[in-house]
Amino acid sequence: MASPVTSEQVLDALRPIVDPDFNKSIVDLGFVKDIRVEGGRVSFEIELTTPACPVKAEFERAAIERVEALDGVSEAAVSMTAQTRNTTSLHAPSADVLPGVRNTIAVASGKGGVGKSTTAVNLALALHRQGASVGIMDCDVYGPSLPLLMGVDGRPQAVDQKILPLEGHGIKLMSMGFFLTDDSPVIWRGPMVHGLIKQFLTDVIWGDLDYLVLDLPPGTGDAALTLTQQAPLSGAVIVTTANDLSLIDARKGLQMFDKVDVPVLGIIENMSYFTPPDLPDRKYYIFGQGGGKRIAAELGVDFLGELPIDPRVVENGDLGRPIVMSEPECDVSRTFVELAGTLARKLSVIASKGAEVADPSITFIQS
């Protein structure tokens, strides 16, 4: 009869599993916790840096296979957990700004009409689908679109001079659109916009969030500049299309974030190509091809990916049913999930930069 496996053998079996972002073993990173050996049964925990980790299933499969291959092990069980790294606290000007929010992602564009708000909403839902707690702050004072895109209306309630966000599809929401009672335009000067944004940052009870997605207004005007200066931004995503005009404006947005020392996580090219349902192997680049990749290379930032043209994105968005929720298995939804995982991993790396990775803290229970 084989001798019972030891905790050290379990660690040695798991050591070859490498996190691709940190380029280190999950054992050396301290991700493996609470190893329990009970006869031939081994259980342990792998604690990731984000619940939206796209390699979570791969880690789980590899861990079970490697441990069950050990002599004396009849069954291996792994619990996949996550402790989201905090980047917001590195930039927050005070404890009153977004307390409890661990990461803030600004979604921006140099011009309107490129699908920025739709992209922001679906990225948020993709993060939520993967187990993260998420909120969306609609920062477009003059043209708020969050109520329509999420199919939520109503007026936020106040509690002890603080504002409770509304909720939709499991996500916390705040928008100027929730306070408008008619179709009249919002005519505000810069100081009023500045005050509203500051109130959204300090007076909204966001609670405990892994990610707060900020849907910035298009361009580089007062509202966008105020947010880059007042909000503790973890990183920014630029949404563009492939045509030259959008790329020129995207370049301006990138330069704005560079001047205020906000890391640009990358560029997403929206409405990149169209694939007819009856020709699934074809891609028609209606607005040009490769523009997003070119500007990303030119400015030294990552190109995150292409989002295809799908009429259902607009149709379902107008009904308050974002595509990631309403058509989760379609190509564009899967692309949003991949993009959300990439962003989550990038933020985990940012949070860890300049800090030493803690030594493994592992509890062994042998029986």
C-alpha cells in the first residue's frame, strides 16, 4: 500500500503551473492555500488575483490532474477563490473617494459614435458574469445613456445625505439620466459638471466593488478632464473604430491620460468587421482594417482586440438587454468576456508592480 502523500509532494506537483501574467509558479506566488490530506483524498485552495481570471478553468484542470497523478492520491479537490488586488487606493486623493472600490476602469473615446457606452456596459457585465462585484458610473452629464442601455429607470434614494445607486442585471448603477424627468437638454457650465462628478465619486454608496467602470463622455472636455484629475483611475481603455477620423481622436484621448499619469490598458477596435450569418468564414472590414493595431503600435500601448459588427448589439441595447446578458454565447459576447479577463489580469499586474510577492501562507492538515 502506498504511503500517504505529504503536503510538500502536493506543492511540488503544483509548482510547474505558471501564472502567465506574473511568469511565476502559483506555488511561489502564494496562490496555493489550505492543503488538507485525509488518507487518499487531497483538497486545497487556489486563490487568484481576480474572480475574472480567464485561465481559472485551466488552472483548476491542471491542478487536479497533477495532484491525482501522485502515488497514494485517490481523489483531488480544489476550491478556486479570488482576492481582487486593489489599485484604487494607490491613487485615491482621500478616504472619501470611492471607499470600498478596489479597481476603477475608465472607458473613453476621442469622439462620439464609436460605441463607447455600449462597450463599457458589456465589459462591466462580462466582469460580473465571471464572478466579480461591479458598478458602472455614467459620467456623460449631457448625454447619459446608461438608463436606456441597462433598461433601468427610477430615482436614486438618499440615506444619511448619501446616494444609493440603482441596480440592474446584478450591477450597481449611477447616472445623471436617473435624475432627469423630461427630455429637456442639460445646460450646465464647467463648475456645475465638476461638482456633480465629485458628488458621484464621494457621495454615492458604491459599497464593496471589485471593479467600477466609468463611462467617460466623448472627447477631452471639462467632464473628462475632471474625472482624470478627481477619480483614482486604475487604468483607461480607449474605444475606437478603424476609420482615420476616429483614430485621430483616439490619439488625443491617449495623450490626455498620459499627461495625468493614468496607465492606458489598451485600445479596443469596435465595429471592426461584419460576418454574414450565411458566410461564417468571411470577414468584411467595412470601416477599414488594422487601424486600431496601427495606432496602438505607434503609441506604444496594447491592442486588446476587435469587436465585430452584430446588429443584435444595437437592437438588444435599445431594449435594455445588453448583448453579453441576452446572447451570452454569440461571438461578440465571447469577445467581451475575453477582453474583460484581459483587463482584470492587467490590473492585477499593476497592483503588484513595485511590491514584493508575499511568501506562501499555507495551512497543512495531515490525517
